[in-house]
Amino acid sequence: MTDIVKTKEVQDLLDRASGLNESGGDARLKAIVRDVLEATMKIIEKHDIDESEFWQALRFLQDGADEYGLIAPGVGIEHFIDLHMDAKDAEAGLAGGTPRTIEGPLYVAGAPIVDGDLSKTNDVNLTTDPDDTETLTMSGRITGPDGEPVKGAVLHVWHANSKGFYSHFDPTGEQSPFNNRRRIKLGADGRYAFRSKMPRGYSCPPGGATDRLMAALGRHGDRPAHVHFFIEAPGYRTLTTQINFGDDPHAHDDFAFGTREGLLPIPNRDGDTADIEFDFRLQKARSDTDETFSARPRSEA
């Protein structure tokens, strides 16, 4: 088949469609849009996508708009962004520290801030609702690249309950606001400790866009039990990461590609308690931007 994407007619179309012929607008956006359009046209040509298939694909994206936060990690794009940032770090000579990994779509801004200075308190309880599963305790230190304790750190923690549901997104409507969600302000020694109820892994919503896409790809839509973290501190790069429980059946088969070496602790289980000791190591900030969160849209209570 003729490669019409390379023809002058289509190349001129791409220039016009992306605004390259116009004086106004954002030059970087124009270049990106042009590349996206050209790549899409090449895919249509390579796979001989017909009109019906094209509009079915657009309808899928339109109907699944509320699940983009699941679709992006499910098809590996969110993990690829992590790999891209890792490669940039390596090129800049930055190495070490706790691995970054996907944020996922279920963070909620505005969780209660609690004092987690262990010179004043024993630990912090994340769980406010009754839950008959085993108790999870987690503790450790937050240090910098040279092993120094990180002062003034705030540890954001969020995870699902024992049914695999997150507060604010629970289809049963049974959880109270910010159940299993806290922002913990740490002491000068960088030590943290919290307890909650053991989370369970979950599947993407049955019959939803992500579930249907995974089925069409011959894949499952399951995540292992895990706990999410943001860590922010003056002078250090904000870290987005999570731990997957190393003894979960899906620990190495996470549909969202959140599993990374160094983020797979195995809980020490004893009766109705599971304990995890885990240390975080941050990188120094190289700019003010390093100390901020990405501009990703996030839910607010």
C-alpha cells in the first residue's frame, strides 16, 4: 500500500492542522500535536484501520473518560513516564534513593494533617472505620542521599480498605471521609510509624472501560495489596511511590505496572498483626520545581 502519510498533501495537512503555519499559539504544543497526529495517521495506514474502527475507538475513549486514570497505568504509559524520568536522572548522574513509581488515580487532596513526631507520640492511626481484618503497622526512617535524617518531612499515606475500596471512591458508600488517608508531619529525626487495617488488592471496575480493554487484550485488571506515599520536605525532591506487598499473588503481576524492585517488602505476620519496616531515601532538590507535586489533576474532598 502507498505510504500516503509521507506525501506532500498529508504533510501540508499536518502542518496546517497543528498550526505550524500560524504565527500565534504555543510552539512546543504545535510540535507535539503534529507528531501525535502523524503517528496516529501512520497507525491507521499500517493497520488499515477503517472508518468504523476509528469511530469505535473514539467512542471507547469518550465513554471511558472517567477511567483515564486507570487506563493510563493499565496500558503502561504511567510506568513509562517513570522510566523516562529514571533515564533522565541517570543521564544527569543522579542515582540511588527510593524508586519512584506510579501515583494512580485515587489520591484525595486535603487529608488530615497529624503530628507524627515519635518523640511526642507512639504512632499514627490511619483507619477511622471499623474493619475486622488484621492490623498493619509500618515504620522506618526518611533520609537524604547521604543517610542524613530529613527534617520537616510530610508523609502522605493512602490505601484501600480490606474490601479493596478507597474512601471517597467506595461504591458501597460505607467509608467515612479520609479513612486510611493521612498527612503525617514527622520530627527532626525523620522517623515515622503508623498503623491501619490491612488493605486488600482490587480489580478495575467490572464492565468498565479499563476492564473491557484488558479483556480485549487478554489481560487481567488486578492489583496487589499496596500502600501509596508522597513524601515532601524542604530541600528535597518530592517522591511519589508505593509499596506492593511481596507475598501478594499479584505482587509481580500488577496490571498497572506499579511493581518495582526495592518496593516489595514482605509483611512480618504474627497473629492478627502484620508489620513492615521500610526506609525511604530522598534525592536533594535541584530546583524549586523538584520540591513540588506534578500538575496532575487530583480529586478534592
